[in-house]
Amino acid sequence: MLPGITNTILLGAGSVVPGTQTFTAGGTYSFVVPNYNTISFTLNGAGGGGGGSQGNDGQSATAGGAGGDTTVVFIGGALTAGGGRGGNRGLYRGNNGAGGAGGVASGGSINTNGNPGTTGFNNANGGSSPNGGAGGTGANRATASPGGAPGGGGGAPFLFSGGSSSFTQSGGGGGGGAYVFASYSAGSGPVAGSVISLSVGNAGAAGTQSTPINFGTPAAGGAGRIIVSWS
């Protein structure tokens, strides 16, 4: 029994003890389905990391890492809140890095894709996760802020100036994780007493900077989340 749970309701051979359990650390979990009249799952995918900017020929900035998918799988059902894509790197004398795409949602009664990150130069913010974390804020020649949990995309550095940085191309913000909600009544969802698989997406890693002292530092995305509630 989870602490603080009250209001036991009799149902068939077992009793229903209403409760909520939240999973916020990236990884895979085995969850024993409790007795329920109604059970719901709320998922946010993880946010992608912001991309780096490249300041000179021969230097190699990298794109941000993709955020992990958040999933719930049981016999007869599969919910997926996709992770946001990482922001692309900027290329010296080339193009600003495009923002990462938002994660894709599927399987629920409510499926909302994540918001994309923005392209660099004068704005390199991460995308937000619907009903979840805000995207990280881009920074002009400074350290960007990470995506908020759950699922916000990481910000990236941008260069809004001319002179010596006129050929330097900025990184793009990471995409936000998707959002999924699903609710089931007894008999239509996972079987009480069965063990189902829950997976919380890991945050997308920040890209790397070719010259971080001069051109700023990209940030990681926010990890995913699952909330299970039953009554």
C-alpha cells in the first residue's frame, strides 16, 4: 500500500485503493496494475538538446541529442509520447542550425505533438512539451538554459552581432516532447494484477560547442514523465 492512500472501495474479489504514482527519472519500470474502477496514464516525452554553433573552419560543433520516447505497453494497448529531436548545429560560413522537431504522440485518447525548437541567429529557444515543461531559453554568446521538466527542449547559443562573428552560425533549440493521455475503465484497460512496462524518456544531451568561451554553450532537454492514477 502506498503511504497516504485512503478510501477503500470494494470491487469484486479485490478492493480498490485509489492512488497516484509518478515516474520522473529516465529508465524502464515494471508496474503492477492495482485493482481499479478507472485508471489513467499521463505521458510526456523527453526534450531534445540544443545544438552548438561553429565559429571557425576546422572546428566541429555537434547537434543536440534526441530526447527519449516515453511509453506504456500492456496487452491490448501501447501509448507513446515521442521525444523531441535535438537542435541542429550551425555551420561556419553556412547555415544556422534548424530547431529540433517536436516529439510525436500516439495511442491515447489525447495525443498532442511536442513543439519544435527555433532556428538560431537571434533566437534559439527550445520547444515546450504540452502540459509539461517549458523550452529552455537561448542565449546570445552565453550559456543557454536547459529545458524544463517534463519534456522541454534545451536552448542553444546564438550570435546576434556582426564583425568577427559575422560568419559564425548559431545552433538550433531542441524540440519538446509529446503529450499523451489515456483513461480506461475496469475491463477495458490493463488487467489488474498484471505487470506492465513503463519507460520514461531520457533527456536529450546538449550539443558541443566549437569555441565555447566565445560563442556560448547549448543546454540539455528535460527528462520525460509518467503519471499513473487509479480510483
